[in-house]
Amino acid sequence: MARILIIEDNPANVELMAFLLSAYGHTPVSAPDGARGVAAARAERPDLVACDVNLPGMNGFEVLASLKAEPQLAGVPVLAVTALAMAGDREKVLAAGFDGYISKPIEPESFVAELEAFLVPADAPPAAQPAVLLVDDDPFMLAVLGEMLAGEPWRVLSAASGEEGLALLAREAVQVIVCDQSMPGMSGAEMLSRAAALYPHTVRLMLTGQQDLAGVEAAVHSGVAHAHYAKPLSAKSLREHIAAALRSL
């Protein structure tokens, strides 16, 4: 189980987060402001830091900069837990260097799982093969893409919707996501936006046959997707793009 530092000035929020973490076997540590949060991180050496952005005195961005500047703490995941909800706020937080973003009010049912996604057990064995997740609502296209990637040195997982893809990501360690844009319910851009927040170290690629690329280009521009490719795509090109994505990790 992990030692998790909560840097938050609202006592009610601290109490709820600490209760949830304790219920799942983790050890919560808290600090009510940024300066004491940095001091607690130095003293406690947490496995993860959940930090409010709007803190008195030293704000969350300043806390992040202080933690990442220290060699002993630079590798500790720091998640922003914030009520910032304006357009672009998520992108601003992630661009500043936070490893993830959790919006307030937190969801008690998913809060601990969201944090645990950023924890890597010290004794975890390396995965035998990286995993590639294909997300497309067209069963024929999923089958074709799967055949294109057969025989390569990675596991191929598939999901028929954005919701199914997110559920699979919660169960499996995935390095590369290849997602269609036009899907009923949750679009590819929305699915990848959620994946970026929860699993920021994945490489997120979009594959689409749409003529109108405004939504796709916006996703790439914002960092939700790392690149997009047009259908149809040859098996050779697809394998090369995925191989390059894995090398970038």
C-alpha cells in the first residue's frame, strides 16, 4: 500500500480523501498549505502527492515546481485536485507538469482508483510485452486492425466503444491507444481526453476516415492525442507508427 500526501486547505476535503484512502489500505498524510506540503513531502517521501491548485500562500503550481526541482522527489507523481473548470484549465494544469488532473468535487466511488492508476508498485515485474489498445465501434475495422498487428512484439487489445476502452484501461496496463474519432455516445476525442487525464503516460493516436477533421486537429493541438492518421492505412504504416510510439516511451 502507498503513502499519499494530500495538500489541501479545506479540512472537509482532507477528511473525505483521507477516509477513502485509508479504507483502501493506503496511508494518507496531509498538509494545509503549499509550504507545509513541500516540507511534508521532504519528510515523508510519499509515493504520490494529491495537490490542490488554489492554495493560500504558495499555490499548487509553485508546489509542483518545488517538488520536481528536488532529485529525491522529482519522480513522485503529483496530481492536481482542483475545482478549476473553465475551458483550457485541464490543459493548462497538465502543461505545467502535473502528472494528472482530478476535478472537484471528487467522486468517492472512483477517487482512489484514479490515484492508484499513477502508482507503480516497487516490486512490480516488468510487463513481458507492451500492450496496444484498439478502439473502434466497427467490428469489421477492429478485426482488420487486429490482423494488421498480428505477429508483432506487443499484445493487442480491442474495445468497441469509448466507454469499453476506458473500462479496459482500468484493468490493463496499456502503452499505446489507437482510437477512432466518430463513435456513437463518446467520441474518440472525448475518450482520449479522459485517458490523458487518468493515464497520461500512454501514447494516444487517432485513426479516422472523416473529412471534417476539426475535432481531431483540436485534440492533437491540445495534447489529448499525440497524432492522427487517415483511413485507410496500410499495415506497414500502422505497425511503424506504433513501433515509433513505443520507442518514445
